[in-house]
Amino acid sequence: MPEMPEVQGLVEFLEGRITGLRITRATVANIAALKTYDPPINALREASVIGVSRHGKFVDVTTDAAHLVFHLAKAGWLRWYDALPTTIIKPGRTPIALRVAFADGSGFDLTEAGTKKSLAVYVVREPSDVPGIARLGPDPFDAAFTRDAFAALLVNRRTQIKGLLRDQAVIAGIGNAYSDEILHAARMSPYALAASLDDADIDRLYAAMLETLHDAVVQASGKPPADLKDAKRRGMRVHGRRGQACPVCGDTVRSVFFADNSLEYCPTCQTGGKTLADRRLSRLLK
């Protein structure tokens, strides 16, 4: 799933290429992906792009007519073309959900792999008209998101810290992969309860969050969309590396599997050497 660093990379890429361009066509190939009807999708035709920005994991293409907002969900991606293909998209027979063409001949497709379709496209007057954006918590890179502001989010929350980091209504932009990486950098169990963290824990976790995300954004910066996924995988220390050696201590990276995803961690670095139960019950093996 694209998370904040990759989405920021996409935003920077698009902003440098489409700002000032006129949209000549926006074609929906998967009607289920389009979540709005007012303004209609054809409101984008002949609109000029003013800028591109990010809200959590949402990309916001701002035009002089409306905002084109999209969320790539778990299996979505953006495919850029300096020269957009002229082939006709056949709805129902393509992974393409949306194709956007620009006056200079360039364009992009929003694609989604697999059978579970969650990619979402919105055409709105204001970004806050998108329910997912309206619910977002603070962005980790917002200047107002200080250590004390972060600490305030943890007070009285009997929630596992892994889940809290992923909750977009609490903190915007962090998903499964980077929550694993942040907790590994902080040397903290994913099952630790937010309310149980002391000041030293909060200091360590806050610093790990900012450093991990900053480093990932730097790695994503300047890369074309086709290279962002590989850059993300190369930067991971524990996520997606089950069975490999922890780069910090050399212990074997372990996984806990859930219904549709998994988390990865290092027992030595994060759980005092204990192995987390590989089942849905969130407790340590005795």
C-alpha cells in the first residue's frame, strides 16, 4: 500500500510535470472507483492544473474548476506516460480505473491490481468534501505536530501502538509498513498499549517516527512513479523481511499474520526476545 512517503513522492513528481497544463480528457474505466457525481468528472475537461498536494495518503490535483482527489488504497498505483497511449480503454477488461490526458500529450493512468477494488477517485469543490480527508488526524510533518501534541494523542488510549499509528483519524499518512519500521527504530513492541508509554518511550517513539518518515521521503524524492515501490522495499529494515536478519542485532525478523496483512518485528530489538503469538489474539506467548 502506498503510504505517506510514496504519496509525497508522487505529489512532487506530478507537481513538477502537470502544474500549468490543461486537462483534455478524464476517462473513468471503473465506475465503482468514482465516489462523487457533483461536480461531474467532465468538469475537469479543459481545466488547468494549479498545483498538486497531499492530505495523508490522498493526492489532490487542484485545477481552476475542481479538485481531482484520489486514494490508491492497497493495490493501486499511478502509471505516468510522457506520451499517453492512444488505445481505447475497455471498461471491465483492464486494471485501469482512471485515465487523465493533458494538452501536451502526456498523462497518467490510475491502476489497481487484484479483484478487491478499493482505489477511490473524487471530484470535489474542496478537499474537505472527501470524507476520508475530513476525518484525518494531524500530519507528522506539520509544524504544530510537536512531541507534546503527539503525547496528548496517547493519553488514556488502551489501544495497541501499532494500531494507533495506522489510524488515519489519529495520525495521517502512516500505514502498515512504516508503522513496523517506526516501532523497530523505537525498539518498541507493536502490542504495547499507547496509554502505558512513559515519557522516555514517547520521546523515543516520536523521534523514530519523524526520522523514519523523513528518511523515506528523502529516498522517494525525485524518483518517477515506476521506481517508488522498489525504493520503498529497499529501505525497509523489518517490514516484508520475515526470516531475514535484523540489520541492528542479527536476530531473525518474525511475522504475525492477520486476515489480510501481517506485521514484522525483531524479537531482540522490540519484545525482549519474546515471540509474538502468530494468531489474531494480540498477546505474547507465555
